Amino acid sequence: MRVQEVQLTTVPEESVTEQNFGVFDAEVGGPDKGQVLVGLRRLGLNAGLAHRLGGGGTAYGPGIGVGDVPESDAVVEVLRSEDKNFETGELAVGKVPWSTAAVVEGSGLRKIRPPASDDELDAHLTILGHVGFTAYTGMIHVGGVGPEDVVYVSGAAGGVGSCAVQFAKARGATVIGVAGSDEKVSLLTDVLGADRAINRHDGPAVDLLREAAPEGIDLYYDNVGGEQLEAALDVLNTGGRAVICGAVSQSSGGPDNYRNMIYKELTMRGFTVTAHEDLREQFESEVGDWLGEGKVQSLHSVFEGIDRVPEAFETLLAGGSTGRVIVGVEPQRG
Ligand SMILES: NC(=O)c1ccc[n+]([C@@H]2O[C@H](COP(=O)([O-])OP(=O)(O)OC[C@H]3O[C@@H](n4cnc5c(N)ncnc54)[C@H](OP(=O)(O)O)[C@@H]3O)[C@@H](O)[C@H]2O)c1
């Protein structure tokens, strides 16, 4: 089958530009046993991939040299299958090359339900994807958020945080988010529905949180650790809960004020999303319904056409987009 693919053509010197890539015609063969020929529908781009261009690999994948075709997670359509779990026409998510079609291992694909709209397809790379599933596991399952809770979310405008804020609102809680710029603060209150939002550069975390939450907080969703976790432990009400999702702000150590857990009978619980695959069906159903009802939304910017992948990637790296950058591709079926 004739396909179009995006290759790295030159190693970036300072910043990555669209000129570092080219779009070429190529040929793919048929799938072998256990493999699936898939057509690309929506490609999600990640800034982290830039670190691998022309260099060594990172935890997220191998180095990418001149002539290589990078890979990203995507929504794909099954065109031909030699894996008994997949049939032609089904949709799935998985990691695939930047190409209009490709042969991939069936074991690397996860089927998704037929979407109500293109928007729902894109959501599988955002709020119905990995970051959404992480936030759902942490906020709904571990945190047990409810309408009576005042919830504080750190890293609130980030990938996981923006979903955590929306899920807590969808469950009826009062939500306070903290982020690192005035622009993100506006996004939190004006777009994501947070009741209050803090710019963490405006002062000491504990002072800002006390001011934003005079009634105290009942649940803290922690993406960052460090100063934010200590502030939350000071402001949590008796019997409060802290969900430990991530600790990007610290490399070691823990909160100095953890004794608050004794005096205020706090519960702190961490989680690893990959241990909660059993929640996947409930997650897709509940968040899919919230999306349909307009209670939550997928934050993304879309570019149409495989030939726009280089431009989309440059825009992402230049910070000129909101939410995840996604490239839409017309289904190629023969
Ligand atoms: N437990 C799990 O299974 C699981 C699964 C996936 C991800 N995670 C974790 O979840 C967290 C969020 O992931 P993500 O993909 O949403 O990342 P992300 O989009 O990069 O969001 C993280 C946010 O943290 C904030 N931040 C960065 N450095 C900070 C610092 N020094 N102090 C305070 N805030 C800081 C930044 O927001 P501002 O500058 O706007 O504050 C950033 O947007 C990460 O810690 C990740 O490791 C955990």
C-alpha cells in the first residue's frame, strides 16, 4: 500500500523547525500473524520527542536519526488484521509511526468504542486518554471526591491537572487550582470551571492557599509535591485526604509538616495508574457521558493533514498552541 510518511531530514541545531522534517511517499506491506495494518486518523504530538531528535534515547523511546520516522500515540482505524482481537473498521489507540498507514503489533493497540464525533476521537488523546485516566483514577477512585468537598489541585493547568479539575467539578465539588502564570489562572476559571485559581508565583504557597480557601480544604490532589504539599497539609481540614499523583517539583525528601497527619487525622494515599486497568470501562463510560453533556471538555489544537505534522510540531514547541496538539488525517482505506 502507498503511504505518506514524515521523516527527520536534518538534525535541529538550536530550536526545532518544520524544515527539519519532510513528507515522503513510501510503501507498506501486509500484516503478518499477530499484526494489524492500521490507517492513521488522529495523531497526538508530545514536546518530549524533541529531546530524541539526532541524539540518544530517553525513558520515552530511542534516539531519532535522519531518515527515521518518529512515533507518537494516535487513534487509528483497522484496515486489515492478522490478530484475532481486531476486525476491519474498528478504532483503536496505540503508538504508531508518523505515517498515513502502518503495520503494528496487535498487542500494542487498545480498542475504543465508536465515537459520537471527531471531538470524541480527539478526546481519546487527552481527557479520555492517559492523562484523563490518571486523573480519574486519582480524583474519583482514590480521592473519592464528592459534592461536599473543597478540593485543591496543584499543576492544575497541566495534562493531568486540567482533567482532575474538570472531574472534581463534574462530581459537584468546589475546586481551587494552582498554576504558574496568569494565563493559566484564567484558563482554570474561565474554561475549566474552577471556582478559584492561584498563580503560584504570587507569594508563599501556604499564604496564597489560606487566602483562597478560608474554609480550609478537604481533598488535595498533588501533582507536584514540595511547597504545595506542605501548604495543603497545613490547610487541610480534620479528616482531610491527600492524593499523591506526582512530585515534579522535588527530587527527594518529604514534607516537614507531616505530623499534621496525626493531629488532623489526615489520610495520604499514592497510586500508580497502570495498576487500575479494571477502572477503564467505568472511566470511558462516565467521562464519555460528561463529554457528550458538555460537563467536561478536551483541550487540544487541531491541524488537518499529514503534510502539516512538521508545522504542528514546531507550533507545539514554540508554545503557540493550547492543550494537546493533534493532527487529523483523512482515513486511507486502500
Ligand atoms: N501516579 C501516576 O500513575 C501518574 C501517571 C501519570 C502522570 N503522573 C504524574 O502526574 C504529574 C502531572 O503530569 P502531567 O503529564 O500533567 O505533567 P504536566 O502537564 O507537565 O503538568 C505538571 C505541572 O506541574 C507544574 N510544575 C512544574 N514544576 C513545578 C514546581 N517546581 N513547583 C510547582 N509546580 C510545578 C507545572 O505547572 P505550573 O507551572 O503551571 O504550576 C506543570 O504544568 C507528574 O508529576 C507526573 O509524573 C502520575
